[in-house]
Amino acid sequence: MKEQIQPANGKLGILLPGLGAVATTVIAGVAAVNKGIAQPIGALTQMGNIRLGKRTENRFPLIKDFVPLAPLSNVVFGGWDVYSDNVYEAAINAKVLEPALLNTIKAELEAIKPMKAVFDKSYVKNLDGTHIKSAASKWDLANEVINDIENFKKENGCDRVVIVWCGSTEKYIEPSAVHETIASFEEGLKKNDPAISPSMIYAYAAIKIGVPYANGAPNLTCDIPALIELAKETGTPIGGKDFKTGQTLMKTILAPGLHARALGIRGWFSTNILGNRDGLVLDDPDNFKTKEVSKLSVLEDILQPEINPELYGDLYHKVRINYYPPHGDNKESWDNIDIFGWLGYPMQIKINFLCRDSILAAPIVLDLAIFMDLAKRANMSGIQEWLSFYFKSPQTAPGLRPEHDIFKQLIKLQNTLRHMMGEDLITHLGLDYYQDLVEAL
């Protein structure tokens, strides 16, 4: 497969629908890294190592030195937003990064101005978009997005483009007839079907012209049969859903450990407060339900109560998110976990995670963009399940349950990279070391 990967020559355009707190933090971060005034901490593509061969070989290169990834110096950013602020203005308003840092890269950020966004207030009731596209049909809107992508690519001299959704969580909807086939979806675009959301319009436009698309929100977006089929037809990598940042990150670290030790769980209560635009959007029950479904699925899939009924069959799992403006982007989460051990004796675990939502999400956006570009150059089309490591609710093939255990997800990601480059996969069995010792005696 190594021979099939096209080189990462030229510029990579990273387009982000939603130039809010997360997107501006990514863009500012890459600008700061390229100026040598910061480090891309949290990005596996930049700072992660990968083991190759046996432990005794001591080969642990950086991932970026092992796999042909696009260098940050060749990355160009753009995007769409419902507000007209340039990236510097949006970053100042988001209040994630210190003004002193932003001012050192002010010129680079001011140069990035959003394109008009596709917006439907019925999907995000708590936002009032002013910088939005107007067209007769959703089909026309999709073609406008296609034109935006192609114009951006031409104007910035990009050889390749990827898109990562950084927009708001849309209201909860379930797949319907319009989402079943490419034909039904395109007919729905022309007839302004209300079940086609703005994020689906972006996804359709990207996939139609072969641009990789990763979905950072819990929306259905590209997780519908029509767009999965289109991705295969156009040879386009897709993936989602919902960046795995704060509380869910902790769940996918802790729950596998409890499960591995066969410790029981009676209840897991999770609550959050945050005050950024994401919190405002999630203050609406319809939008919160989309997020809730994404967050609730994690424990069930890790613990599998149907095959561990004595340990997890009566698990009570509750998730709450509360909008609290004073905290801004500094999300705080509390978890109360009621567990039980030997002979059923009860114990408790309490977690208070004072995290920074966009600081945790930014390296995820960067990694997804860089890895999706790699997948495209390696002719890997359709759902990229090996990138589940980055998502709360990983997209999988129909009928296949997602893997939420972050440690298994990392093994899958690393083995995929080894496979790409013709290296041996690592199973961590280790029996050969001891067999060699026996034979040497």
C-alpha cells in the first residue's frame, strides 16, 4: 500500500464550516506554531510517536516522520460562518486565547474572512445568522458551496482540500426516506426537503467533488446511506461524529479500565456547565437531544450490559449540559460514579474536570484534517473507522457497533498507519520474546 500513497506535494486547504471558538483556536494555533512561538500539543500528527517492529528494536519515530503527512507550513485555512467577523475578530470574541498571543499573529488571522454560510434557523434556534447565503433551493445552495470550495482552492493555490465541520450542533433528526439514496437526496435538495440540514448540504457538496469530509458535531450529516454511497462513488473519505473532548474523553479512558477489571457500575451521573456559543445552542432541548444521544451511547458500547448483566445490567446513566455564560469556553464537568467490587461492596469515584473545550478540540480538528488528506492520497474512500479515536460517536459500517474504548481506538489507528507503510502490525502478544529465550537455553 505504501507505493500507492500519493505524496503530500503543494498546499493543503483546510476549510471549516463554523469559524467560532474551536475553528479560530485551530487556525491561530497553527499560525503560532509556524511562527515558532508555540507547540502543537495534543496533536498526534505533530507530536505523537509510533512504535515499529519489536520492542527490542527501539524504533519509535514521530508519526509525521513515518507517514507522508502534509506539513503545517503548507496548510491554508478558510471557512464559512453565519457572522462576518474575520478570524482575528472571531478569536478575540471567543475569548479562548490570550490577546497577547493573538496580536502576534494578527495579520495572518485578519486575512482570513468567512464565506457566507448555509444556515437554517429551524436547525439552530438559538443563533441568528446574518452572514448567510440566499438561494431558491438547497440544490442551489449545494452548488454555491461547491463553487466556494473550487474558488478557494484556485485563489489560494491549493493542490488538495479537506473539510472539517466545526459548526454548531443541529437539532435532533432521524434518518428518513430522503436520506436513503443519492437520487432521493438530490431530489430532496431540489425540493427543499426540510429533513436535509445545512451540515448535509456542506457534506454533499464536498463529497460530490471528492473532498474529504469529517463531522465534528453529533449531527447525522454524512452518516446517512445516500452520502455513504456517494462517498464510495466519488472515492471520498468521510468520518464522524462529534469531537471527543472533555467529559466523554474521560469516560472512554476510565470506563475501559473499570470494565477490564470486571468492576461493576450502578450509576454514572454527568453534568456540565459551559458558556460559549456551543453552550448557547445546546440550551435548546432539540439541539441538546442530538448531543445527549451521542454522549449516552459511549458507556453502553464500552460496557456491553447485554453480555455483562451482573455488572452493568442495571446501570443508570444521566447526562446534563447547562448554559452558564460566566465560564465562557472554560467548560467544567462533574461525574459521580457509583461502582461496586468484590462481594458487591459499594465504592464511589468523583471527577471534577475543569477543561478548556476549544483547547482540547483544536488538535482533534488538525489531526482529522491531516489524516483525512492522507486517506484521500492513499485511495481510502468511504467511512474512515480508524479515526474513531477522535469521535464521541464514531461512524461505522451499517450494522457494526462502534468501538469506544480509546485504547483500542489508538491501536486501530496506529495499526492502520503501519499497514499503510508496509510495517508489521503489532498485536502486543509478546510470546515470541519468551519463546526465543526458551529456544536459546
